[in-house]
Amino acid sequence: MPDVTSPTTHRPAWVPEALVVDFDVYAPSGDAADYFEACVEFQRHSVHRCAWSPRYNGHWLPTRGQDVFDIYADHERFSSRYFFIPATGDQGQLGALTLDPPDHEPFRTFLNKGMTPNVVATKKAFIRKLAVELIERFRDRGGCEFISEFADILPLTVFLDLVDLPFDAREDLGRWVAQTTREPDPALRVAAMQDIASWLTPHLEARREQAGTDMLSAAGNVMIDGRRVGREASLGAAIHLMMAGLDTVSSMLGFVMIFLARNPAHRNSLVADPALIPRAANELLRRFPTVTMVRQVRQDLDDFGVTMKQGDMVAIPGAFYNLDAEIYADPLNVDWSRRVKQVLTFGSGVHRCPGAALGLAELVIVLEEWLRQIPDFSIARTGTLPVCGGTVAKILELPLRFG
């Protein structure tokens, strides 16, 4: 198939040539060191409120933070039918992720119930115990490969505990989910979702026959108007559950750890005063938003300084809101005293991630336990730290040296 990551020559008639920009929203930089800086630079130098990128079969790109925020929440004019670009009809229905109100509400309800603050509170002891166990495996070794030895393991294990699935599935599920969010070839993304579906189906069938109290049981028994939804809809909801729970926290932890490794003054302030960590976690979530969602225009409209046609795709990077100087002054600077109000790290509106509280709890606990046991660390090599862009951007490898 054609390389959808490269710019194409096709430009719709309603898109003025002056609005065309060659910006790769999924990969603004291949180096973790300046991944977010590249987003800020593009946004800072954009003269148009909304631009058109010819990559990924073409899409709109709002360049103002508030516009990104508003589009994210505007389900009446912008549909969540697709979660990546280019859009493909093979994606299938993925529960609340790809449904618009009011159809998404039954699928959203079970997610909200499974991620309440009370539920998250019951998991904190498990998260802390797991974090300590993982750190103890390499603490005395003098270093680790953070992504494979910690960042990929902790959130995956916590999530598999939530859905009562075997921990030995971590490697396969992690690989498939990574493909659904970062594989450039849409066909391979769909194939990865089919792999998840094949693995999940027998587990989901068992929960439909005998439901437990876990979230996978809830996904398998979603009710609409007093009737349980069909197997296909339940499977889509379960796949969404997997995708949402197995990747975003791992990605965020990698960027956070790079920052702390390269900024000893910030790190030492948290070591000296652990009470700062909850506030610091909110600032780090603001500073490192790894998710780029997309929307499809539901009807022709004139807004954001352009004419959009029904069916057009729109990319909405969380970084364009969190790191907009009009929203947060000096946005690339990490300031533990900053008052963080709303961010797009976990989305907003009807599609705000129901796992936001869990993700924040994991980050706080990881910072507390890591800095308590490994207060001094640095990156163990010079040069580029590769980052793979996509719906969820992720650092692929992060070797750390302790002391």
C-alpha cells in the first residue's frame, strides 16, 4: 500500500493552497529530547488558525490550544468514529471510544463504574507493592532499561489485575496494543486489533456465561434498554478497554523519567520534600501529553477560519493545548508551583479517559517509591533516544544509570 506517512499531492478543492503544511502530527520528532519542543515550534510559527497536512491521506490541524480543546468535546459536529488516521472502514466499533452520544453512554457507564475513586483507592496498595518489587530487581545492579524492566510492566500488570486476566499475557498484549496505536500501516493496526480480539474472545465468553466483579465481566455484559448487547459489541468494548489500559501510562512514565534524569534540581526537590510529589505529578502530566486523537467532521461547516466538509479528518494533539503559551505561560518550563487546571492529557468532555484517576495514582506512587529508593540517576548513553509517534507516542528504550 502507499506510504501514508509521506505527504501526498492531493489537496481537496475546498482547501486553499496557503493552508497546506508538511507537519507529521504523529511524529514531529524522532528524538524524545525535542519531541514536544517540535510541537511547540510548529504551533508558535503557525500563522493560520487551522492548517491542512497532506500526510495520512490528508487532515485538518487546528493550531490554537482552545480550538483543540473545543473540538475534542464537540461531539455534535465532530465524530469519534475513528481514532487514528488515515481512517479505515475495517476498524470496527470499539465501545465508547468510537461511539458518539447518546449511543456511547451504556459503554461509558461500565467504564466509569470500574474506575471510581473508591476502586482506585483499593488498588493503591497493589500498585505500591508492585513498584517496590520491580525496583528491587535492579536497584543494586546500578542501572536498568527503564521501559522494558519497569514502565511496560507496572501499568500492564495493574490493568490485568483490574480485568482479572493472567499476567503472563503481558508481552503479547503489550505488543499488539502498541501496534494499534503506533503502527503506520492501517492494515497492520487492524490486524493487531484482530489479534487482541482472538485472544480476548474465550475470556470474554467465559465472563458472559459467569460474570465476575472485574471490568472485563462488565464489558461482556453491557446492558441497553434492559437487554445485554451482542457479542460483537461486547468484544469491541473489551478491545477498547485493553487499548486504553495497556499503553498510555507506560508512555507517560518514559517521558517523565527522561525529564527527571536530565534535571537533577527538579528531582532533588522531590527527594527532599516528597509532599511535593502529588502537585508535581499534575505538572508532569501537563508537560508530557502523549496522546493525539482524531475526529471526523459530521457536516459541512465554516469555522476556525476554514471550510470543512463532511468526512474530513481532524487531528487534535493534546500537546497543542497543554503546551500552548496562551493556556499555560512558559509551557515547556516545568514548575512545581504551577496551578494546573484542566489539561488534555486524559482528554475532556464525554470522552475524557475514565482511567485518569488510576493513571495519576500510578504516577504519584511510582515517583514516591522510585525517588525513595533511587534518588540519583542519569541516562546511561548519549545521543538520540528514539521515540515512536502515533495515537500514543512512546519512547522505545531508556537505559538508566544509578548514582
